[in-house]
Amino acid sequence: MSDPRISNHSVLVVVLHDEARIWDVDAHDTKDALVITKTELENRHVREAQHHGGHESSKSDPAYFTEIAEAVADAREVLLMGHGTGKSNTMVTFHEHVKSHNSQLAGKVLAELNADLSALSDGQIRKLGLEWFEAHRGGAANH
């Protein structure tokens, strides 16, 4: 179910391996992000051993991705942000999942942005999203 705080709003969705943060960029204040945490965090040591042994499981987590998609289902438009490259970027994997399983939401995704998220505060991440909307959409609040 979509969160009422983002219904018919422009949203920034930061998708990380174990957590997604969602901001309503139409809001004029600096509201905290809606946070979705992956239910079962993986043991990274075991995962690394599986990877080297050729037993790596898929990087995608359909239940986690479905929860994120449901949270933003009623958004007007979506800007995705992540970090990493290729298959190591969970945002890209999430976007591919949405394209395959939720064409209505996929049509609302405007762009994918990459940033060094580990070096940025939540405020700086939100500001990057706001700046993108201002530069590419005439300002999120102007819709």
C-alpha cells in the first residue's frame, strides 16, 4: 500500500542493499525519509564465501523490492538514486525488477542517479534530489 505522505507527489527513492529511503520532494520542509529496511539482512562474510565458491544467490530480493514499490505506488513521479556500478548497484536491480513486475510504476521513474551515498548526509542526498527536479522538471513543487 502506498504511503499517504507521498500520494500524488514527486519522490526521491534511494535504494541500497539493505535499506531504502524515500523523500517527498514536494514538501517544503525537510521531513525525515520514510525508511524501508530489508527484512533479513545477509551475513556478508557468508555471502562472500558463497560468491567465491560459485554459490552466490541472486542480488535481488523480490519481497524487499515489492515493499519499496508498494510504498511509492501512488507517487506522481519517481527519481531513483543509488551507488555502485552494474549489478552491485541495488538501485539498478530494483529498477529492472519494477520494469518486469510493475509497468505502471516503471512509467513513473524519471531517471536513475548515482552518487557516493556513503559520503553524504540524508540532507545532502535530499538536496541532490531536489536539485535534479529543479534542473530537469522545472521544480518538483511546480507540478
